[in-house]
Amino acid sequence: MNEFSKLKSLSSLKNQRKEEEKAFEQLKNVHPHLSHLRDSDILQFFGLKKREEIVGYKVLIQETPSSFDKNKGEGICLCNDSKGHGKFLYGTYDEAKEKNIALQQEQQIKLKVYACPTTNGWHLSKS
Ligand SMILES: [Zn+2]
């Protein structure tokens, strides 16, 4: 690798990092309940494995119409499950987690708690 391409890849890496930082900031704005979490926890909540993926995830949120705010706190959002039915929205992470534990005990299903990409709520999902 020559000096020029080394520099070039360095600056694109820097840009990538900047994009990621911005994405985290925006996600925290949309999901205030995430703002106290570490970046790695946030990735986990959104079901992402790599930091890079947060940039694509942010795009998803940006395309979301602002009318979603109206749904806040009403227990609904526009997320659908694999059958096209609306997903149940939990108001808090703990609520979703408790339901998850209950389901696990009653029906032997273990689900994953993740943040709804469009509201301040949480969903359960088969991982
Ligand atoms: Zn949702």
C-alpha cells in the first residue's frame, strides 16, 4: 500500500466513525431511554452486531414519518410480525423483559427484547 492510499483509507475510516457517532446520537434522540446505555448495549438492543450497521439502521429511522410520535404511549406502532400483524408494543424495557420471562416459563418460548425502531417502546421477537 502506498502512502496515498493509506491516507485515503484512513480518512474514509474516520468518516465512517463520524457517521457512526452521528447515528448513535440520533438514535438516542429518538429513543431517550437508550441515552444512558453504552454503544455496545445499544447495538445489542437493535439486534446489530457491528458498529457499522448502526448507520444503515439510522437511515431506517430517518425515513419514518413523524406521525409516529402520535402513537407514543398508546401501545401501538406500525411494526408487523412475520404474519403481517401489528406487534405488541411494551412501554418499558422491564415490562417486555418480564413478559419474556413469563412466556419462557409458561410456554417454553424464549424471545428477544428489542427497541421498536419507530417509537419509544419495546418488542419481543423470535431471534
Ligand atoms: Zn414497533
